[in-house]
Amino acid sequence: MASTHLIDAPRPRGWRSSRLALDVLPVAAIVLVGALTIAFTTGGNPRGSHPFWLGAVLAENALALLARRRHPIGALAGVLAAYVLFDALAVSLLPIALALGTVAATCSRRVVAASSAIVAAAVGAVPLLHGDRLDAVHVLLRLAATALAVAVGRSLRMRAGSDVRPMPAPEHASTFVA
């Protein structure tokens, strides 16, 4: 009997290059935006605003995001840890959104809810941890960006879920009728 599992389905000719493009292109775009942000930032904030530290945060974010397909929680933890330690929102907001969107697209609802709560707590707590003024507008904008990332990730999961067929039961499995 032929298997109808998605893994056993014939793959299109360029499936590896398209998967590579989906994994690498968003990270490359984030690195480009982050590099431009670092280049055009004047550095009005003395803590963590040196281009070397911002470049290190951007490099760590890029490495974490490249591993997001295999380890979505680990990628989110790495990106979030860099944000909490360095408070470099300019180079961390897009990586946090991409990592959280990947978690939302690949993990269960419970994991997505826990991850979203942790990100929301970090986004609210980082200004307080680093002695910044707590501005409701900026915190709400950050929370809106993370909520949008979760919504997009769940939407992608739902769209992909409609194409995935369940694995058939093994032939030797017997049905128990009470």
C-alpha cells in the first residue's frame, strides 16, 4: 500500500533551493536592516550603543535565526536573551518577531502561549531593568509587533495544516469495538 504521508510525497524539482530561500532570505533582510540601522544611528544612548556591541547583537541574532527551523524555542531564547542583556531594540525587534512567528508556526498552542507571555514580560520589563522611562506607547507598539508575529505564524500554520494529510494507520493495527 502506498503511503500518503507528506514526507513520502514526490518533491518538486527545486524544493531544496526554495526551502533554503525561505530560511535564509528573511535573515538576510533582517541583517541588512540591522546593519543600516547601526550605520545610521548616532548613538544617543550610552549603554550598548557602540557599533561593535550592536554588531555583536546583530550577529548573534542572525546565527540564532538561521537555526530557527530545527530549534525554534532555542532561537527565540537566544534572540530574547540578547535583547534583555543589551536593550538593543533597533536590531532586536525584527529578530524577536521572526523567532516568535516561527514558534507560532511550528509549536503547539501551549508552547506558543508560554512563549508569547515570556516575550511580553521581557518587552515590558527591559525598559525597567535598564533604567529607562516606561513609556506606554513604546511598550504597546512592541507588544503589537509581537502579537502580529504570533498571528502571522498561526495563520501560516493553519494554511500549511490544510495541505498536510495524516499518516494512515498501520495495516496490522486492529480496531477495538466495544
